[in-house]
Amino acid sequence: MAEVFRALEPRAVGEPRVVVLKRMLPHIADGSHAHAMFAEEARLASRVTHPNVVHVLGHGEIEGQPYLTLEYVPGCDLWRLNRSLTRDSKRLEHDLVVYLVRQILSGLDAVHTATDRCGSALGIVHRDISPSNVLISIHGDVKIADFGIAQSDSDPFAADTAARANGKLGYLAPEQVTGRDVDRRADLFSTGVIAAELFMRRPLFAGGSELAVLLAIRDAEVHPFVEFLPQLPEGLGEVVLSALAANVDERPPTARAFWAALEPWQSRPEEVLRAELAEMVAEIAEQTRTRKTSADTVPKATMAPTPMLLAEQHPSTTNVTPLEYKIRKPNGATVGPLPYAKVVEAVATGQVTGDDTVSVAGGDFQPLSSHHDLYRHVPASRMTPTTTRIASAAAADRSMEFENGGFVTALVRTLVTQRTGLWLCEQGGVRKEVYTKLGVPAFVTSNLAGELLGEYLVTKRVINRSELDMALAVMPRFEGKLGDTLVALGLVEPLELFQHIAEQVREKLLDLFTWASGTANFYEGVDPPSSGFPLRLDAWEILDRGLQRRIAAGFESDLILERGQHRVVQADRIDTAVATANLPDDIQTTLKRCKQPHTVDDLVEFVSALPETEDPQRGYRVVAILLALGAIHWT
């Protein structure tokens, strides 16, 4: 097989050449800016000429359809190589893995340092480094492919590219998952994942669903590789682990730096490693050719695929028999029949509790806890050992009113004292639960039907009402998990859904800052529930965003904004927790300045002049936080 491919490539000058034509799928070609974005891909890729990057030979249009002409790489991709090795219970030697990863990094260095025709840096980030985008030839060449979602500093379609920049879920960097800006260090994280998986011979980020995988990436849960480190030569695992840091500043600064750090563990000569890799790929190519030849000799009738029921692929309301539910209260009153969606809503909003029993399709009434897909929607506080305490506000460890400062005072004091527990917030019939871990909000629930995930997605026009109804109808098949249901039905891309869920939970929390009345009771030592969507927040950023909302809503006018000429001064005695807290720099600096009395306007001007300050209104929020902490007071 290797000789067959060598007959194709390379060719003598002037002779026909085997190439690859890349064209857009019809549904993408009809999209906004699609042709221009395809041309942008060609522009970026054509500026990278390197042995470890698939070469773009040209681009154009045929009958109005754009295409790219690409270098043909005879062989297979890294995903197929890895799958073949796993199937045959083989593994790559450590130095061969290092060689392969260094080849990828060599290509990435060329991508990241590419320049335009004037010599200016393009700032290209590939954003989709994964095994299927690493091609390996029968000659041992390792080449990075597919610049379809790459971005550059000069990309005029960055927003459009970002909107479809899903990449391969298991190889995204944490900042891609959370929707933050990415730079070349995101590609290094992805390369680190590839390296870890080649060593371990199994996925680094695994979970029961796509959302679970994304959560593991967001939190950089790389413990499977940490546990594997003793099986690697001393120091090698630590180099890979550095590329897997959640904090981008803790990763190698460049692909070249990562490449150099791995060099001591590439023990055999490069030509030996290249030949060994080439032999493996040639063997896989031969197996593929043999299987294809055998398949061509089988009568077509015997090759027909086994048909799958539509319901097994994408369940819909047309092939699901709706189940009717009845609820029996402790006093014997019965509610229903109700559809599944209404029961879930009633459980989530507290109308149905753990004391109620449920009958499904006319069956016997069973405790709510026996219906796991329903019970998981019970508000978390009602499933903790502190339920009896929470029933009484008098049992709270701390209580506060929402007037004169709102949730700012509650959260900032919990933050500086690093408290773990539950803030139970109530206003009229509205109830929200904010769980903190070492002072940082970790989980939020609400009994408002409009704040349920499905309603939020409909409001944001991510899905429509009929799609939500369809998902709710089949949700029991997915253990009552709406997110997993939506992904399984193909209604929302996993990464898009993940980011919407994260923003929805933040919105539940930020809404508390605009409550003008109500109470908040804190229960010490209540851990966040293990189920649900755990937040990973910068608590100081949330405080700042919450104060922005309060100011925009007019809640801080009397407290701060209209008291510009009033003076504040540092408290004679500052609480120890506040004095030792890791306050943001501008808050710390302003507190020191308040050793002498200053007007609010003076402090706002002072904060605005600080190098890191971009918002001229930030000073008002700094003063509000210091007042909430009791670190300063009005003179």
C-alpha cells in the first residue's frame, strides 16, 4: 500500500498532482458571510507554509460554490491511528508520543507566528486542535489540518466564526467552554489533552453526557492524568500537566516553549521515530484498502444497513405516548391528571414536595423520592439534613433585610469571611437559594417558573415553544435532565447550551441585587448540592455586576450617587476578616486612601485614574462595597 501512495505523491514537476478539494456543505454555504468566511479561511491557511501544516494550494469558485485546494496527505488521522492501536491492544512508546506531540507543536508555532504580506503578525489561533485534525502520512509526516474555525487578530468575521466555533468537545480549552476570549494558549491546552490521552490510552475528559464533559473541562479536572503520572518518566508528566492548567497564565507561553520543554524525553533519533510512525500508518492504510476491496466484492443486497427506528434517533411527541401523573397531598387531596412537564414545574417551584406521593398512568401512589427523574427537581434545601432548621427563620445563623444595600451586604460579608452555607432569600412568594463555598456562590435555585431552564431558552429564542414541549415529553427517557434531552434531540449544540445554562444561573443570582425588599437568612455549613449546574464565579466580578444593576435601577441614588460631596473615612476598627481578605487592588488602594476623610466624588475620581480602571463609574461601586464591609463610614 505504501508503494501505491508513493506513486501518487510526490510527482515530478509539471505532472498531474493528487489534491484534495474542500467545499462547503449547502446549509453552511447559504449562511450569512459564508463565502467571505471561506475566503478568510483560505487567506489564513495560505499564510502558513510549514512541513507540519497541510498546505493550501489555492481557492476559487465553481458555479458559485467556493472551494479550497489542499495538499493530499496519504495515510490517516491521529484519531484513526489511536483507535487502531486501542483495538489491537498496542500503545505508542513514550518517546514516540513525545515526537508526535512535538511535531504538532512545531506546526502550531508556524500557525501562531504567521504574518501577512507586509510582515505584520496575524495572531492566528487554530481553536480546533484535535486528533481528527492531525493527519499522519505513510511517510511519517505529521500535519495540522482544517482552519475552518481559526481566528486571527484581523478577522472581520470573528463574531460569525465564534458562533460556530464548537470544535471537538473533549479538546476545547476552559476559556472556550466559558465563552471567554482565546489566544494561542488555548491551542496548547488542546495539544496537552492529546498528549495526555496518547499516554493514558483513554479520554482525559469523560462523563455521562456532553454537558458533564464540558463541566470537567471548565474546571480543568485532569485528575485521571495526575493519577497516571507515576507511570511516566520523571518530569515528563509535569510538562504536559502545565499545558493543562485552567489558568492560561500558568501554561507554556508559546508552542515553541512547550516544544522545547518536551525535548529531553525524545530519546531516539528523529529519523527512527519517524520511520516507526510511518510503518504504523502504512499498516493501517493497507488494512483500510483490504477492507474496502472486500466490501466491494459483497453483493449490494447484503450490505443494506439495518434500519433504525426514528424514535431511537430523535424521539418526538408523535411517537411518545404521553403519561398522565396524579399527585396526592398528605391530607388526601388529589391533583391531576397532569402532563410530565407540569409535574416537573410543580416540583421545581415547591408546589409538589417530598411529602407528596405520585401516581403514573393510573398506577399506585408512590413517594416522590421513588421517581428519581422527578425527585432531582426538588429544591436542594429541602433535601438536606438542615431542612427542619430552614423551616424556621429563628434557626438561621445570620439574617438581614434587603433594604438599604440589598444582597450586596450579604454576599460581600460571606465572601470575606469565606463562609460555606446557604442564603435562603424570600420576597413575597418568591424563594431563591444561594449556596456558597468558602464565600463564593456555587449554586443557585429559584421557585420562579420563568427562571426554569426551558422557559429561559424560549425567552432567549434558543428553542421555540413546540421544541420545548417535545423535549419535555421525552425527558423521562433522559433521567429528567432537560439539558441532556435537548442535546440528544439535536435542538441545541452542547457548547451553546452549556454557556446558556451558565448565564441563566448567573441571572438568577444577579436578580437578587435588585430586590428592594425581602429577607435573607444564612445557614452555616450547608454544602452545595452534588446535582445541578455548579457555578465557577469570580465573586468580586459578580458583586460589581450586581452593583451596576442596582445603580441602573436607581437603588443606589440615595445611598451613594446623590452624596457625592459627603465625606467618608476609614473605620477606627476594621474587622479582622476584612483586614486580611484578598480584596481587589482598587478596593484595597481606596481603603488605604480613606485613612483621611474624602468626599465620594474625590474617591470616584481617584479610582477612575487608576491604571486598571476602564469604567468611570467604578469608583461608586468601590465605595458601596467598602461601606457594606463596614471598612469605611460616613463622617
